[in-house]
Amino acid sequence: MTSPLGLQQPTLDVIAAAYAAVVLERQDAFEALAGGASWDADLAAARLQIGERTLRIALLGSASDADGSWLWAWDNPTFGPDHPATRPLRALVEVGREHDIPELVRPVVPLSSLSDPGDGPAMTIVTAASGLLGAGGYWPAPYDGGIAYLAVLDRALPAPTPDALALAELMQRAITAYPHDNRLTVETYLGVHGLSARVEASTVVAELGGREARFEFDATDRLTALEVSE
């Protein structure tokens, strides 16, 4: 299976598309776990308290309503690159430099330059970053003038198990929001879950929990059909 970082020159859009289904699935599970519990962030300790659960986090950055920009937390003078809540972002900067992805390297990114998956252009960065960091979810933290985003990096957070019966809806949500590379969306999802798969002409066939999932693609690698056996 192809990794987004195995491509010759991956873009931010392609990376977001690659991890779209993974991030959506994890976010659904994380939101179900969090429920309506109260929350509090201790950024000095890089911790997020949700109800009785304390989780390790990274502060990704913030989307400003005032100037319509994304500011990476490592360039925020309140934190800087060596702050406990921003150290994990070094890996993103390294990816950006290695693969020439300017949005991961520049401290400030105009939101108008980003694709909007339907819930705001900042989510393209949040999805790509969450996927690259292996986050178990993300937490939007509104403030006066914008929204800051926290990536949940706590390994104690239970990873969701693939649900064959919910797969079609998950993939439809993913490729609708991030349509840039449907095949990569599917292959990254299967790869992250360690699911065995084979290619039959224009079809990728995978085994999920005793069921067979068949992903049919057209000549442009657009997902045209998904069938799951009974």
C-alpha cells in the first residue's frame, strides 16, 4: 500500500486526503469517549483534562478570525518551538522541509490559500497534522477571536476498531471532504489498520473482521463503488 510520504512530491491536500478516513474514524471515537464532559487544558504540562481523563496533547496552532490566518503554535511567542506543548510539531516541520510542503514550514498560513473540506479551511491543516502525528483525535478550543486546535497524542487512548458495516459511510465522508486522492484515502486507511489487501484490476479487496470489502476505482483512481460482503 502507498504511503502519502512515499509519493514523489506530496502536497498538504494529498496528505489530508490520505489520512481523512483515519482521522474521521478516530475523531468519532474520541468525541464519543469525551461525550459532554467538561474540559480544561494545561498547556504548560501539555495535558488536556476531559472529565476524569487526563490526556497528553500537542498544541497545533490557531485559526484567527481577525486576519484569516493559521498560526503554528511553535511560532506563537507565548509558546515557541521548545515548549512542552509544541515539541511534537518538530516532526511536522521536518516533513515539510523534506517534502517541500510550505504549509508545514511557514509559521503563518493564509486560510484563503487552503482547501475548505466543509468545516473551515483550518481543518485541512488539522487533518494532515493529526494523521502525520498519529493523533487519536483533536480538540478545538475556541477563544476570543478564533479557535486553537489540540492534537491528542496520548497512547492510552483506545484506538477504534474498523467497522465493516460503517465503512461505506466513513469513506463517503472522507472522500467528499478531501477528494484529492480517493485511492490513497483507502490504502492509507487499510495500511494504518494493518489490514491485508490485494489488487484485482481496478479493485482493491480487503478483509475486515471476517467480511470482504471491495473498493472499485475508475481510471482516475476515483472511488466509484464499495461493497462489503454479508
